[in-house]
Amino acid sequence: MLSIKWSNRAVKEKSDILRYWVKRNGTETYSEKIEAETDKAINLIVENRLIGEKVKNRDNVRRLTVMHDYAIYYTVIKNNLYILSFWDNRQDPERLEL
């Protein structure tokens, strides 16, 4: 079983996204959906660590899309799943730093 470790950056990115949707919609419903779909995606990674698409020019980093608009960037080292970024795919990909 993989131990899941979120980077500080990924935690902040996800938190910012969830807060944005609560503020925009005036309800937590959509943020809860994002959270649930993120949990499903992480469970898929735990079941099959190679499920994500390889990221070009980044050794051992993979990307798994969540709800079309978001992506989890991750790497697996030994028995640890490191979530490096929770990215909004509508942003300029040049801004992504891993």
C-alpha cells in the first residue's frame, strides 16, 4: 500500500481551487464534487501507479486528469505517492513548476 504525501504547493493549489468555487457558487457542492473525484483519482493511482500519463522532460513524474479541468502531478518513490501539484488545466502550462 502506498503512503500518500501531499506537497505544500499541491495542498495550497487544491485549497485555493476549492475556496474559489465556494466563493463563486455560494455553496460547497461543487467543491465537494472536486474533492470526491480527486479521492477517486488518488485511489486509481494507488491501485495502479502507472495509470497517469508520463510528463515530458520530468523523470518519474506522471499526470492524471480529474474532471477534465484539473490534474494531479505525482511521482511514486518506493512505497510513497508524492502529489507534487494539483493543477488547473486552464492555466498556462508554462507556469507549471514541478
